[in-house]
Amino acid sequence: MNLEKFTRWFRSLTGHDPMPWQEELYARFMGGDLPDAVDIPTGLGKTTIMTIWLIAQACGAKVPTRLAYVVDRRAVVDQATDEAMKLRDGVGEDPELKSALGLRENQALPISTLRGQYVDNREWLDDPTSPAIIVGTVDMIGSRLLFEGYGVSRKMRPYHAGLLGVDTLVVLDEAHLVPPFEHLLRSIASEPSLRGRDESCQQIIPPFKVLPLSATGRAQGKSRFQLTEKDFEHELVKERLSALKSMTIIPCVNDEKLEDVLAERAWALADEGKKAMRVLVYADSREVARKAKVTVEKLAKGDKKQGKPAVKIESELFVGSRRVFEREAAKQWLKEHGLLAGSGTVPSGPVFLFATSAGEVGVDLDADHMVCDLVAWERMVQRLGRVNRRGKGKAHVIVILKPQPKANKWQQDALDKRDRGEELNNSERKWVEKYEKEKLDWENHQKPIRQLPKNDDGAIDASPGALLDLKMRAETDESLRKMLDEAVTPEPLRPELTRPLVDAWSMTSLEKHTGRPAIQPWLRGWIKDDPPQTALVWRKHLPVRRSGPAPHKKEIEAFFEAAPPHLSEILETETFRVIDWLEKRHAELIKQKTVQAEVPDEHPLRETDVVAFVLDADGSLRKSFVFKELAQIENFKAVLEGATLILDARIAGLKDGLLHDNADDLPRTADDGQNWLDEGVVGFRIRSIEASATVSGDKGWHQRYRFASAVTEDGEPTRWLIVEKWRQIAATEEDRSTSRPQLLDEHQSWTEERARRLAKAAGLDDELTEVLALAARHHDEGKRAARWQRAFHAPKDGIYAKTEGPIDYRLLDGYRHELGSLLRVENDKGVPKLSAENRDLLLHLIVAHHGFARPVIGTTSCDDAPPSALETKAAEIAIRFARLQDHWGPWGLAWWEALLRAADQQASRDNELRAATGGD
């Protein structure tokens, strides 16, 4: 272990020396001794685990190639994204470190983030053997890991699952928030039944690892990694742990509104606006936070009658349900007003930040003082970590204690009935249980605070050191441990992860499967009263026609496959909020009578215009809505739950990235032709042109799909929506097949070369290297079919793998060239003999290299055999898939497929690069 090199690279990447715990964790990484969990107090740099992993990898440690850093979905501005971007830049500036990581001179460290120019960037899929960092939410990473990737097509789901479930370290930040997900990850990492049947396979498939992080003391596992005496002696650690935080509990009397008390206390902390300070106000309810903000802003306007002058303040509402596009603006506001730790900005006047749970997790907030309501203990710990974070000042923390819950009429009636000894029905029992739980929570949430020591001034000591001491005492004091357990949010019940379930989810080429349940309970458990979510996307261009035949389902799905919803343009919120908002927007637009459209023909909205499409997670169409249906959208609640709703931008209703009933300005959209975060971030652009116009190509953009947005009575297109893809981004088979014309033999030779490089980097032995190389050499043999060559308008001077198109889909008629490749390889006596297991693997890799054959593949229009023989062949393909999945395990087989698909895509990008640079 080279500690000097670690210190040098750590300082270069972070700008400061490592703390003792960071050095110790690096030593554990180098020794292959990964702890079960990391339990480090807030404010001590947990996100630098990315840096530690990266340096350990550069120093030759046997750590997973990829790191997936998982944050809670509520985080509006996540610190992990900033850390990942810092590492990408730092690696790019250090040739020695880049070389040690195995990155090429012109290759950047692949990262995918939740904000900024790398949001949901899929560079990490390019090379399964290259280090990469993927920052994602529980739902993003969890769904992709379970072959059900939200926002990922069914064809690409095995690719994502294969790379996330193999050779990846999942770092679960704030693990206490999602215990079911932690259990899921541990099952995948350690449950033998979820792996391949053959033990020898486990020596070939790189392992999946999990490392939960927590600052609340709820970390699980036998070998928790915690601070040691060496840390407690470190000056910076001592400063952070002893950060002064004086807490006062103030009861809220019955006739006071919580929002008013929060606002008044926050205003008093800022000396009625006379002091330049940062005050953080937390509320469990979004509506309470919003109203408290309004009250403070009203107080700042002054009162002439009472002789109180107006005061200039800065205020912001920090809640979830904000588009990623606007999250950068939110981060900039926090930075400009000194609310991000280490920003160095000193406010010139009072600054108030009103937050819900979105401000508790994943963001490096640092305020001077705080006012909040009382919530579960693990959330209180998170909140306290967002004030005087660096230990440079003295924070005042005021906790507003709501009155003890009172029974409502139905609860009181049920309680009275019980007290009379009468039997309660189910409904009455639920009323009693709900009331008693509310009362018990109110009592239990106060108890940990009462256990904290007092300062000299009589206030409660809420410093990180005091919280840590309470946690450490609870490890040996059973009654204290029980008290803390009762003060935290109880873990939701969760279903067990079983092999049959994973096998069912992995059959991604089946559109329907009765044994494939929704995965949400495995990610978050069964949460009582957890409201369903809906994702919203605003678009300028939709696959609609104002006249002529309505587009059919396949046209709409093809359009959104070419221009899929991108993470940066999505706003996710509760379905009931979406329904309420849509009904109000419809009423508002009707009242205005006209809404001008920013499209070439300047049409206003009509009652019968299609204004919204509902898509499933895999991109399939659930339903479309015409404008007048928005008035009764409540009737379609089930359709919206768990779906993505793509809206006509003229619906508007968006302000600062948040839903707003009366916002009439057209929102920015990813397809409006203006710069969106950075060129190519979403991977597509859409242009509306006359059918008679010549489509001019731009460097870096390639046509992906055409939709006839206007047609004559005879069905002839008069206007097109042209969807173009950004260079090197391939979402579909057609993206890779339409490019610079390239002969089949050349493409397969290039793919074989890439496959051999990947096999070497992955440490495969000679025999398995040959299996992968043979699959690469023959994977596109089915393109020799005359049907394929004609459908892709291949030149007549040879057999081509890549053409300039366009594709004649009618002539192609559903033909899958992978099936043709399989048939040709099976009949090719020149293919070297392999063992039965390896020949199975070879054939499966070939037929599955575009995401089909899991377990089914279409046999339509394959002219290489009669239909009866093709049906038999399709059955063999399905049986072979099951046999190989049993042998290699679900994620192991998907990893093998990813190796070949990566080699194929790398060869295709090489061809595109030649086209872009004018190569022959």
C-alpha cells in the first residue's frame, strides 16, 4: 500500500489532505477488506468515498470497476454530482492518474450524474472494463439492476442490468432512508441462489459489492466502519464534532398555526431582518413551508402603522418535484447566498431558506441558524447536520413542538366505543390505531432530544459530538437503544427477493409476463399511504396531426423511442398533485380562450387537440389525451400512476421548475431548439420542416426518425418532424446501422478486434476469449440476407453492415438479422468446435446482441428456413437462454451480452468517427 501516493492524489483531487478515517478506509480497500457499512457523522466528507475508491483502483486494488453512488430521490441538489464532476476534471488534469486507471489519452473518466452536462450520461455503458461513476436515485439504479430500468427500453435493459449487477460497487448514501433497498442490495451481493449454478462461473464473473453509508447510527452489518481515536484527535474532526449548536424546544399552543410560529421564530433569529445571516426553516409539510415563506416575506415588507420599515431579504423554497434543468439554477442560488458549505460567500443581508425533506438529504447545506418542526430522530440528525456544518460559528436551533395530537370525530367515537367495552369494526380499529400511533410518535420523537446534554446557558447541546456520544452510549445501553429505535421511522415491510422473480424480470423480450410484478416494493418496501408518482415532461414537438389520419400506436412509440424522455426534463411528483394541477390548468386556459403555439403554423389549442401522451417505463403507449379530457383527468388516475406524462408545452403551468397553477409563460423544453444544459446532453433534437425542403445535415447530428406531422387528403406528407440523434449516441439498432457505409466483413473484423481487447481487460482465459471473439466475428451474418440489404438501401458493390439508409420498414417486415446470423453460424462448418456449454454461449450472444432472445425473438420474414423450422428454432433459443441463465446466473449472462454489445457499439462508433473526420 502506497500511502504517499494516496495522499498526493487525494490532495490533488479534493484540494485538502485526507482525514484519518479516509486513510484507514483506503487501506481497507487496498486489502480487499470492504466493511459492511460506513457510519460517519455528517460533515466529515462521506462523498469522498468516490475518491478513495478511484485511487485504490489506480493503485491496483481488487475493487469493482464501476461505482454507483445512490442518493434519495428527494435530493434537489446532490453533493455526489459535484464530487463526480470534480473527479472527472481532476483525472483529466493528471496524466499519471489517468494512465494508472487504464484510461486512454483522449478518454475522460466516464460519469453519469443527476444534474449538469453529464445528467444520465450513458458513457459508462461504452466499455465494461473501464472505471466509471454513476450517480443515480434508488429508483433509477434499482430498476435498472432488476432488469426493469425506468426510462430504458426493453432492448437495453439487459445491458444496464449486466453492468450494474456485475463488477460494480453500489454506495448507498443515507441508507437509513431506504432499508428495503439496502436489504435488496445485500441479497444480490450474497445470496447464492441468485448466482450461477456452476461455482467455477463465479471465478469468471467479477463480483457485485455494496457499501451503505449512514450518519444516523442505523447502519447494518457486523463490521461497521466508524471513527477511531486517531480521528477524534484530528484538528478538523474535532472542530466539526464540537460545532456549537444550541437547541431550544418551544411548544406551539393550540390556536397557533405552525407556519406562523416557524416564520416568526425565523424572523426573530435574524433580528427582524437587521442581521445578515442565513436562516434555514424546515417543515415536514410542503404547504407549511410555502406558507411560512409567504409570512416571512410579508414581515419583511414592514408595517407603516407600527413604524416598522421594509427590509430587503432573500428567500427561497427548497422542495422536491423540480426539473433537473432548473436544479442548476437552484444550486447557483444556494451558492450565491452562502448556503452551500465551503462556498465562501458572505450574505449581505438576511437569507431565508424554507425546505422540506428535499433539503435534508444529499445536499451540503450550511446555515447559521435553524427553525424546524419535530420529526423522526434520523431526520432530525440530518437537519442538524445542515447548520453550522463547518463548526466556525454558534448556531441557534429552535424546534417547534406541535401540540399533542387530538382525536378527530371518527377517532374519538371509536375510542369511546372501545372504552365502553364494545367491539370495533375494521374501520374503527384503523381509526384507533392511527390516533394511537400519532400520539406515540409525538412522544417518542421528543425522547432522544431530552437525552442530550445541556450547555452552560441551559440550552440543549445538539453538536455532532453530542449526537455521536448518544449513539455510542446506545450501543451498550439496551434501554437507550430501544428508545432510539422507537424514535426513528419504522422500517417498512418488504418482500423477499427470490430467483424465480429475478428470472421473470430478466425475460425482457417478453412484453407481458404474469410472474413479473412491479418492482417498487423491493426498492422501497410496502409504505402505508405512500402516494403514487407521475413523471411530467413538457415538449414543443409531439407526434400529432391536426388533420388527416391519426397516427397509430407504433408511430407514436417509435417517435418517443427516437426522442425519449430524458432525466433532465422530467418533473416527478405525486399523481394527486398532477391531477389537481391539470384540472386547474385546463380551467385557466379555457378562461383565456386562446393559447398561441410557438410552432410554424401558430395554431391555438382546440378542445379536440391531442395535448398529452402517457408512456410506460419501457416507452410503450398507455393513452393519449385531447385537451377537453383534462377537465375530467381524475377519471384517469390509474392511467397516470407510475407513468410518464408528456405534455404539449402550451399547457405551461411551470415556474422555476415547479408546478404552478397560474404560470402561463411557455416553459423551456429540451426540444425547443435552444441550448439545453449543453449540446447533445439529451441525445436528440427535433426539427419541423416542409416536406419539400432539403434536410441540411449538421456536423455531429444524424437523422434518426421522421414523423409526418401534416398530410394531404391522399395521405401525402406536407410537413415532417425530423428527430436527429447526437453523434456516438445509439439508442436503437437503426442508429447503429445507418451511418457511413461500411462493408460487413470490415465491421465484423473491427468488432472482433474490440471484443478481444475487452476480453483481455476483463481477464478472460483463452477459451472464453475465443467464444467472445467468434461471436463478434459472426454477429451480423444475418445482414447478408437480400431482404436486409435492400431494406437498408445498401450499395450494390458488396455486402454491407452499415448504410446511409433510409430504411424501408415495409420491406424489412420485422426481419431480425440476429436470427439470420444464428442460422448461418449453426450451419457454418468453418466455425471452430467448442464444448457444449461454450457453443451455447456463442449462439446466445449472437442472437441476443440487440436485446432480444430473452427468451423470445421474432421469426417474421426470415427467408433462411421454412416457418415450421423457424418455430422450432425459436423454441431452442428460449430453452438455451434458460439453460445459460441457470449456468451463469441472471446478471452473469447479461454481463456476457454486454461485452459483445459493447464491442459492437465501439466498432460502430469507430465507423461514425471516420465519417465525422472524413475518413475513407
